Amino acid sequence: MRPADELAELWAADGLNMEAIEAVDITGWRTYQLVYFLDQVLQKSPLPEGNVKRLSKMYPKISKAQNAELRLRWCQIVLKNNLEAEYSKVKDFLHSQ
């Protein structure tokens, strides 16, 4: 879980260290690891301005996930960070449940 903790810390920082963020490959992470990562991001939220939008673009595997556990956490992050551009995803998730 250490890589997930460290990645969440990088995303919560004021000045994003994109080199360090890009060095962490999440493509092989299992769902429970992604869930843990999102839980950590949620705990650190609200994040500095623009960080969640960049996180969304960088990880479509998370922001466009169909898995309910990932969608729930992503919606919580969207709401806690007032990311209005993604409110439609929250609405869609609520309708699907």
C-alpha cells in the first residue's frame, strides 16, 4: 500500500511533481489498491486548485471506471473538491444505484 500512500501525497501537494507522479505506474494495480489510493486522496481533500482535474485526465481508468467502489470514491472526491465539471458523473452514479 506504500505506493498508493506516496502517490496520494504527491497529488495532495501544492506544487505537483509530475515527474514523480508519472513514475508511478498504476496500470497493474488491482481494484483494492485503487480503492485504497482514492480513500487516501479523499482524506487529503480538498486538494489544491486544479489537482483533481489533472488527476482525472491522467487516470481515466479511475475517473471513468464502471466499478461501483471506484465510482463511489471518485464521486466523493469530485464533491469534496467542488469539481463542477464532473457533477454529471455523480448524478449518473446516483441514478445507477
